[in-house]
Amino acid sequence: MSTDGASSPSRLLPRLLGVLLLIMGLALLAGGIKLALLGGSLYYLLAGIGVALTGILLLAKGRRGVGR
């Protein structure tokens, strides 16, 4: 029995995590932009970019997006 299928847990879980991180990153990014425009901290803007990029890497490369 092969575990190389598209629905195997080793491929499905990184993709689900990637989607979740991308959604969270976009929410942080939107809030960070609003906060920055109001003269607040840039932390949430930068954190949103980082979290969204992590989600994109997980979606694009699967487990390789985690790093080794």
C-alpha cells in the first residue's frame, strides 16, 4: 500500500496548516495596515507578512515549507 496519494495525511496536513496560516496572516496584515495608518506599531503588519508567507510556502512546497 502506497502513501504517495494526494489525500495521504503527510500531504493533507501541511496544506491544511498552510491555508489556516494564510488566512491568519491576511487577517493580521489587514489589521496591521489599519494600525499603521492610524500611527501605531508596525509589528502586526510585519507579523502578518511573515505568517502569510509561511502559509504560502506550506501550500506551495508541502512539508518543505517547514524547513529542515
